[in-house]
Amino acid sequence: MINLIKTMLIVNVTPDSFSDGNDYFKYSDFSSRLTNIINTTNAVDINTVDIIDIGAHSTAPFNKNISYEEELKRFENSLIEFVKFHQGWIRPNIAISIDTYRPKIFKSVYERVKEICCNQNQNPKIKFIWNDISGIIDDEVIDLLSRKENEDVSYVLSYNVSSQTGDREIGVGHMQFAKDMSKDELLYDIVDFFNKGIEFFSKRIVDFNRSNIFKRVIFDPCFGFAKTRAENQILLANDNLKQVISSFPPEISWLIAISRKSFLREKSELGSRDPAVIEKIEKIHLDYLYKWMREMPQNHLIFRVHDLNVAQSVINEHK
């Protein structure tokens, strides 16, 4: 059962992320963080971290969108720089997730990392994930998943109601599309969204449901994006998330990301990075992860977290 639970560790190379802004913006801090993650994972029998998720553009609603050039520069100054100077860093048991809603950013970073690894004569069997919060499936997504040379790429399809605009560049403006739905409306809308996603893929990709591509699409209910505080609380409550996930085949993987989200905090704690506040919300966070592991033991769940200790606690609980 252990293989049904995976952990994705967040490393943001931004100056303004709500949780770890500026912590890894400098290359030296980023390099130390990645080295620590890799060494920690290699030191234990069971993976502490299965996926490292690297983001260069904070979509927190209080921030501003950055340009394509600035986002790419941040990846170049962090992940790509790290790959250049750390030969042998690749581990087949750790996937690299690139968190961006821009297809060209993903392609540029993905292709550059693979190119460097090949030039260094490393065995480039590392797996990649395009963590796309836009919720938009377009020709670029279909093309990426369909190409044989991209079989090492998985794709995160995110439930984000701003996707109805078809505009990937909404970015930090996603909250203006929140609908404040009732429980029944929200759960129905999420299930309907993913069913339409499967239908779209099935029409555009031959034998999608029976192909390896089906297993490379990850669903994300996308806590926090284009949702009111009340809507996020609905998804947390009772067995509501289980209801959504149980509506689909058990082989589908689900990305669950509530780590340090504002709806886990009291209003007086919003924006605080006080260690006592962080410790408190991480306890709440872990309680939900344990709850979902108990409720959905047959489902493939990927927990996106900020803290290595949280990742280790999840794995220890599930042994």
C-alpha cells in the first residue's frame, strides 16, 4: 500500500510566495535545499520525497504577474544552474515537477534539463511533471503528452474555474472567478470538470483510456485557487474529498495541496511566518493527510508539502 502514497516537496524560487518567499530565491539557498532533499531521500530505505516541485512565479492573489522572461530567468538561475554543476544528481526515484501555467516555460526548462543531462552522459531516466494550475487543456497539452519522446512527462490537470476564460495569463487574478458555490454545486462541478477533461483527452488522443498517457494525467482539485474560504472548507469537511475522488477509477493519481494554505489559519494569522503559527498549521495539515489516508487506502494520492518533516511523518504513518 505504501506505493499508493507519494510526497511532493515544494521549493519556490520566488521572492514573494506566501509560504517560503525569498527562502530559496538565492542560488546558494536553492542549491543547499536540493542537496539536502536528495541526500535525505537517499539515506532512508523508503523515499521521503518522491517529487520535487519547483515554482518560479507565485500566483498568490496579493502578488503581481511576472513576465515570461522573468519566470524563465528564475528557472535558469536555479534548477538549470544546479543541473549544470551537479553531475550525477539524477535519481530515478525522484521526479522533477515544474510548476508553471505557461507551456513554453515548461518545454524550455524540461528540454534544457534533459539536454544537460545527456551532455553530461548521465542516464536521463528522470521523470518530469508539468504542474499546471491553469486548468486549461489546449493543443499544446495534447501535443506534449502525445509525443513519444515525452513519455517521461506527466501532466497535472487542475480544477480551476478561471479556466472557463481560456486565458492562461490570468495568473494571480484567479480569485475574481470564485463562485462561492454550495456543497452540492461545488462537488458536482469538480466531478463534471474532470469528466469533461477525460472526454476531451479521449477525443484527441487515440485509445487514451487504454494507453500509458491516461496514467500520466494527474487530477488536482486545486485547493485555494479560484475558491472562497467557504469552498475550501467544504472540500476539507467530512468525506467530501473522498466523494469526489471515488467518482473516478482508482488508478487515477490525485495531487492534494493544502500545505500552509490561508484557509487553515485563523484570520489573525494570515500572512504570518511566525514559527509557532507554522507549527500549528502544519499539525492541522498533517491531521487532514492522515484522515485522507485512512479514508482512501486504495487511491493514489500525492501530498504536496513544504516541510521534509511532514513528508517523513506521512511515510511513517503509512508504513
